[in-house]
Amino acid sequence: MAIEDDVFGAAPKKKPAAHEIGSDLSMLSETEIEERVALLEAEIERLKAALAGKRASRVAAENFFKR
């Protein structure tokens, strides 16, 4: 616990930045939906980069062992 927490009280906790696939969206504001869309788009890009890395490693291994 930080000294500031003792003096000023604990900082308010933010909702975790997470999205569960198939969850109810009816109670979310437009801003919250936009934030989730941005979060999911960033995750898609991260997954695409990981996939590209895996594919490049596989191709490199295939090319190495073809010799």
C-alpha cells in the first residue's frame, strides 16, 4: 500500500478492460462499446502478429530442412 493511499484513501478501482465473447451489451454506454471495440481490434492485431511470427518460423524451418 502506498503512502498516498493512507493519506488520501485508496484510489477508485477501474473496471477491468476485458470483454467476454457473447456477453450482454445492452447495459453498456456508447463509449464503453467503443472502448471494447478498440480493445478487441488491438487484440486482433496482436493475434495476427503472433500468427505471422509462427508462420515465418514454420516456413524457415521447412526451408532449412529441405536442403
